Amino acid sequence: MARERLFVRNLVLRLLPVLVLALWITPAQAEPNGWQLCNQTSFILEAATGRPEGRGVIVEGWTRLRPGECKVAMPAPLKPGVDFVFARSSSAHRGGQRVWNGNVPLCVDANGSFSVESPTSCSAMGLTKRGFQAVKIDKRTSWTTIFHETDYYNKPGQSAQAAGVQRLLEDAGADSDLIDGFMSRKTRAAIATFLAEHKLPANMSDVDLIDVLEDVARNRSLEVGMMLCNRTDNRIWAAIARRRPDGWESRGWWSLDASACVRTVDESLIATPHYVYAEMDSTKGPRHLIGANTSFCTARSKFAIIGREDCDQRKYQQADFAETPIPEDGKLVYEFFDRNFGPPERKGP
């Protein structure tokens, strides 16, 4: 805790001088300042944009957007036509990464800022493929793309920024109020307690508070939970299973590109074996984990299933999972290597 407080104080000293969810993207007109991205969600977003250039598409990222914040991603003058946008939530948020996406495949660098002409093969360039939303821009001076959640935070006294603070308080482990976008007494009390516990200024702005909360939440998320990492050169489809208070649970699917990792559980794990399922894509057919001999229920699309019995009767499929080591201190990192998979299974006709 002392180390965390020191980290937060140092962060503030740097800041002071500068003093499964339904999601969609809405276009609207804006002031004459280029293509503007506005975040009206309760999540911190990281956005990438793509613009046609010659026969290719120039993709750039990441533009960080606090809840309630707007930024110009592409300055005027704009070229009327179809551009592209993709956004993801900050890794600091619990519950897995959310995406605001579409069906246009383009390459991104998932780990840092980038500007690249999207190549034919993303993996050949060390990039990953993401589905971008097509955005038709018909003005040369201005355009705005707004990211929304299911609910709009636009009632009197309500704001996306307030909802973002509430969500980040929860992500950082504080006892906050409902994530509803209203600055209630309970939310203000949670903010005051957080600031006092971390020895931060009581009059800190909401903008700086969001930045500090994100760092605390991200550090907290790294301390516990379950992470799967793909150490192969091929894509892997993964699922997990574990015992919970209400019974056995199986959950999937996660798509892991080569060398990618994904956090599948963001809460402290109990000290008992967990289970993983993985199927590797290959040109000769799918490859499965060696030593997978514990059955759980799965489904063809994204799933979260309670119980492991009677899979067929419940209209699920049955698959064999491999046992993991016992988590230590509430955390488990499970790595998939090529040697963990059997030979390819012959593809059907």
C-alpha cells in the first residue's frame, strides 16, 4: 500500500503542472475542426482511425479519450468519402476489454502508438487485425463520431464523465455508487475517501482524478486474476472453466493472436486448479491441447455456462479442458506453447 501511495503521489506531481453490452457509433455534425471523436461512455477509450490513401488505408492510433471527452483525430480539410474507426476500452477496466467495432478488417499495433499503411498480412508486419466501423464523411470542414453505451448519460445532472469516475472508483477497489452518471453523495464520499487514503489533494480536478484512478485500477488488475498468453505463431481460440460459489462455470471464447495475451478473470482466484480449453488454427487443420481430459460445456458463440453436466440435453457442446497449476496469491498466468498442442486434425470434406 505504501508503494502504491508513493506511485500515485509521483504521478500527481507530474500531472499538476499540466493542471455480454450493446454499443454503437453515432455520426453528427461538429464545429469546423476536422474529424472529432467524442466519448460519451463510462469507459476510457483508445481509438484508431483509418483513411484511404491511394490504393491503401493509412491507420493511426491510439487516441485516448476520457469519459465525456472529445478530441480531433483527423484535422481539416477532410476528404468526403468513407473513413474507418475502431475503439477499445482501457485495460484498467474490469470485466474484459470492450470494443466499438465493425466488419472492415484493418491492421493495428495493439501495444503502442502507430501510423501504418495497412498491409495485406497483419501478422507479417507484427500487427494484429481488428474490425473497423465504416464512417461516411460528407463534409470537408467538420465531422463528429460519438461513442455510446446502451444508456445515454444526458439527463439533467447526469454526465459520461461522472459515470466514468464511478466506474473507475469501482475498478480501483473503492466503495462507490451505482454507475449511473449522477454525482451522488455516496460517489462524492467515495472520491473523498480515495483521495484521503492516497494522500492526494482534496480539490483535484475530475480530469486528473480519472487519470490517477486509471493507473491505480490498472496496477490493481495486474495483481490478481487469470491471464492467457499465446506463445505460438498461430491464432488460438480459448475458453476457461472454474469452480464458483454457485457451481462450476465455463466461459469463452477469447481469440488470441500470435504473441497476444488476454485477461479472462479480473478478480482474485481461489487456490484450486482452474481449467483451460484451446484450439489452434493451422493450415492443415485445428490442433488441440495435449492432456485435456476434463469435460465442460461450451457453445459455438460467446458463452458463460453454469454447470458441467448434461451438456447435450441443454443444447451445448462438450469439450475437454486441461487442468492448470494452482493460482498463487490470487493470480495465474497460463501460457500456450506450440509443444502443448497435438498434431492437426484432418479437416472434413
